[in-house]
Amino acid sequence: MRFLMIGGFLGAGKTTTLARLARHYIDAGQKVALVTNDQAYGLVDTEALRSQGFDVGEVPGACFCCKFGDLVETVAALAEQHRPDIILAEPVGSCTDLAATVIRPLADLYGHEYEIAPLVVLCKPEHGAKILDAAQVGFSPKAAYVFLKQLEEAEVIVLNKIDKLQPPERDRLLLLLEERFPDKQILSLSAQQGEGFNELVEVLSQSSTPGLPALEIDYDTYAEGEAELGWLNATVKVTSRKDRQDKNPDEPWSLDLLVESLVEKIAEQFDRTGLEPGHVKVLGSSLAGESGDQGHGLVTSVANWVALGEPAELSIACTTHVVTADLLINARVASDPETIAHTISHAVDSLAQLHGLDCHITDLQHFSPARPEPTHRYS
């Protein structure tokens, strides 16, 4: 099996890139499985990829580096069940030192099972220019340290989302990357639109370079930077209110509008306080039996928000009206977990008032990630 890992900071577009890669390889006649990774249980990316028909395994509870055994077991289970030619892996967006803690241990311990592609790291443009230019950004220097270390260890850096950049912005960011990392191969990509995709596929057809020096990294700074990005996963049950005065209580409502509205409400709250997000993702789902439009099966909608000053974005639309839905929220913000939880709860209440719905948080986890303790680290 070929093992392809696409790293990058929170909100860099890893899931969109992996989905496009998966479709490309499947269209070429190859079998593909994906592995997602999160510090907690209940990952929007896992459900979003499964909703697109992909075979997906999940490694929850810590980064790949700290759950190396779980990563190997998850890939083995996917291999036994689906016989994939290619494994696409998406690590936690605040994780770095992946070459020394994941790539090299795989090559050394399981090299007879895997052919490993170069480590590709996506550069998130929303924060890239500010951090690379040492400009004011809503992350602490320690969180920015993690961002830069991710790019430093990449075998190939890919500037993603170029479809959202004006040519001067794109050229400026590429110049900053070239000046900071003159020995790196740097590509441009729009994972959403496909520009630059063939170049990425060509890079991933090659093999990881053995014997590269390990990343020089201060694990104290790394751990503190990651911990400053508070984490929240929550689920919300949404139903129509029987006392809706403006509409028939059984009249269906747009799942896309609901999901996008919640992300907008969350963005408004954090914009007001100036707390910088790594990412905020909301996935809405509903069964056909609960849907106003018949014949859809399970329908899914996803919206996200990735930076102060940027709009919320509907990334997966279902164009379906429903009368009940389940929402899954993943939020990673430069703030303490309690503030994030309070902000999300307030946004859910605002959503209920805006649309005249009952919205109940049924599960909520919020915490700061623990210090990374890799299973292996190859120097």
C-alpha cells in the first residue's frame, strides 16, 4: 500500500484535498481508504468524508504520533476489509514533528507493508502571510511556532486556496515561503477548484526521502503552543418548535441554511472578542424519513470558518429541507476551553431564536490538549 499523509495547520484545507485525491485515485481504478485523526471523539471530517462514500477509519484521543499503535491497527483493519492500494492520512492540524514520529517509524517497522510518499504540508493562506511576515495575528508566538515547524519539516510545501487569493496576494505569500524555506519544493493549489492538482499528484507518486535530519524542535514550546488552542466537540439535536408563530411547525427548513447560520453565529461571537480560530466546523445530518424532500437517504451539510475577518463558508451542500437534524460541532480557537464552550452555547441559543427551532446540546467536550508524548521518535 502507498501511504500518503497530508499535514497542515487547522483550517488549511486538508480534508478537501484528501477528498479530491481520493476521487482521483478511485477514478483511476485504485482502491482508497482514509484515516482521520482528532484529540477527541466525534470528528466532522470523518463524517464528511464518509458522507461522500469513502472508506474512513478514525484515530481519536491524541495525535498520530502519540497513538502510533492505533494508527497501525486502524490501517491494518482498513487493509483487511477493503484491500486499498492507497491510504490517505490526515493528522491533527496542530500536530508537527510527523516525519520523526510517524513517517520514519512506519518506514522502519513496517517498510515491508508500506510505500511511503513524501510528507506534504499545506500552507494556510489566512494565517500564513501574517505569521511569515511576523505581523499581528490572533495566535500567540508559541502557537505560531507550531505553524512554522509544520512547514519546516515538510518535504513539499503546498500553498492551498489560491482560488481565494488575488494574484498579488498569492505572489507575496509564495515569495515569503521561498525566502523562509529556500530549499523546499513549493507548489500552489486550489483543492476546491483543482488548479495545481496534477502537480500535487505527481509529487505524491514519488517516495519519501530517507535519511533526512530530524526536525529541531522544542517540545516545551510545541506543547504550550498546542495547549493554547482550546478544543471543543459538541452535538446538538434540532427539531421544530410547536409554538412557531410565523410558520407551520411541521414545515421543513433548509439544512444548509441552518448549518451555515450556526457557523455565522459562532464567527460573530469570536469576531466580537477578537479570539482567533484555527477552525470551526459544523456538520448537519438528517435521515430521509425526517426530510421534507423524499428519496435522499442520509443527507449531510458542512460549513466552516477558519480566520478572523473571513466569512463562514458552506463547503458541502445538500439542498435539502428537513424537520429534524443532528449537528456536530468541532471548534479549535485561541482561547481557554471554558470561553469556547460558553461562546458555542450562546451561538446555539441564538440560532434557535433566529429560526424558531428547538436546539439542545446533547454532548459537549472541551479541553486543552495534553503534552505530546510520541510513541516513537527517530532522530
